[in-house]
Amino acid sequence: MKHVLLSSVAVATLMAGAASAETVRVYNWSDYIDESLLEKFEEETGIELVYDVFDSNEMLETKMLSGGSGYDVVVPTGTFLQRQITAGAFQPLDTSKLPNLENMWDVVSSRTEQYDPDNAHSINYMWGTTGIGVNLGKVKEALGEDAPVDSWDLVFDPANMEKLADCGVHFLDAPAEMIPAALNYIGEDPNSHDPDVIAKAEDVFMPVRPYIQKFHSSEYINALANGDVCVAVGWSGDILQARDRAAEADNGVEVAYNAPSEGAQMWFDQMAIPVDAPNPEGAHKFLNFIMDAENMAAASNYVYYANGNKASQEHLVEDVIGDPAIYPSEAALDNLFTTTPYPPKVQRVVTRLWTKIKSGT
């Protein structure tokens, strides 16, 4: 589900002899695609691709709701997509230009309809869960062999967090994910829009706030992989990327991911075309390219996230399709929750609360 603009990766292989090449501008999460796919798209279509990245939904939303983003394809998470559709930020998809829609997976499509009725404005790119990544060695050293690595107790129990502070704990800087997690932990509805219920999250975060090293939505990948932190609340695929980077580096760091047993949030990152996209025709070509079964599989095999493309599954490597942390069992799916967007007045309450939690005052 994955971010201030981190970098601008311009994939600018102009086709030979093209005096003024057609361009498609894509705005996606950081570390979220196999970049060889970007080159492949250019080669197959002759379209120049400009690919920029972000690391928070809030950053993308600011661009979308101010209008004139200049992008042809953007990738908001479902809850943010829903609010932006209501604001008129996206154009309906022209399904006649998307023959690869037949590859999509009804198990996912039926869930994304709660954000985008009839999936009229978007296609699923990736989906996953929000949970806990741990450096197993350091966490067990701090808390013992029976450390609750598959429970929110690990990060919401002050007694545990005090012991983990020395080896480093990162939380996502994502109130739309962290506040529902806290509410779920104390037995409240994680999808509550009641300001009085939302306020209860403060009592979960404030006792552990002194032990949180940083709130950030992408730095934890390398921090976990390098052994700089021992715990990160983050997105499933990011933490699995950290696991694999540590294994490749052979640095003695063993990273594991768990969707906590009390329940975890399931999220969906959706590709959509802004209403004022400069090149909607090219945007449809990009979406159809992504929905190709082999292309979608290549993306998932690279980023270690599940996708909403049923036809891609035969092309997924076993490390992806066979990992229950990426493709959960049906029973595990039943223990996941989804959320809906906060109305504007409630969003302001959430923003103020999150600012207070991060500042620790």
C-alpha cells in the first residue's frame, strides 16, 4: 500500500527518429516496480515514459485535489481513491481499450468495488497487509525466545517497547493505517469514523511514543535489512523486500513479517487516470500493458506483493505465490479488516491527532 517526492526517475529512451515522442507520465509508490518493465513498455509502444515516485498517500492526495497534477496514471490506495473519485479527480476507464481486464481476479475485484463501484475508475495494481517486520535475532535477544512477534502486543505494550527501544523501532507515517491498527488492538471498530472512538488511539500510542525512533513510510526497508532497526510496522511486501535484501547481503540479519493475530488491515493500491490527464489514450495503453499476465507477474516477483491479476499467478515464482505472508490462506483472509475513507471533518480530527502523537506532546 505503499510515500515529500523522493526522487524522479525519468525513463527517457526516445525512439529513434521520433521528432516529438508521445509521453506518458506515471506517479507510483517508491520501490514498487521492476524497472525493466518501464523499458519494455517504451520498446513495445514507442511511448516515452516519465516515472516519478512518492511514499505517502497524503502527498499524492495533495497533488490530486489541487488539480493539474500533470500525470496520466497515479496509484492511490483504495480509501484515498474513494475520496478522490467523490471529488471528481478521476475519469472513468474506457474498457474497450483494456482487453486485458479479462485477466483480473474476482476475489480482489469484489473487494475493491467498495472503494470504486463497478471498478469503473481503476484497476488493482497490488494488495497486501499492514503488519510487523522484525529482526528475529535482536527481538529475541531483547524479549526472549517467546517474543510476541505475531501480535500487536510487540509494539503497543510499553513494557515490550521499552526493551526494544535500544535496537530501534520504526512506525509507518500513515495515520489511515496506524490509527485503525490501534483501535482494533483495544477492541474498537478499526473503521470507526466517530471522533470519540478515534481519540482512544491516543492512549495506545502515547505510552509507547518515547520508544519510537522514527515515523517514516519507506526508510524502514533498508533500516531493517541492514540491522539498523529491529522492529518496523510496515507494509507486507516492503518488509519481505527487506528480508530478501538481508539474505542477499548475507549480513546475519534474519527478517520476518507477520500480519498480527488480532487482525491486520488489508489494503489495495489502484491505478487510475486523472480527469485532466494530458494523455489518457497513452494511460490506457499503460494500464493494459500492466494487466498483461506476464508483466503483472514480473512486477509481483520483483516487489513481493500480491496482485489482483488471476492470469498472472501461473507466472509467479514459488517464493511469491507460495508464501502465506503474500498470498494468505482463506482463513487468514477472514481475519483481515478493511477501512473506508474519513469524511473531511473527521480527517481533520485524525490529522490533528496524528500530529500530536508524532510530536509526543
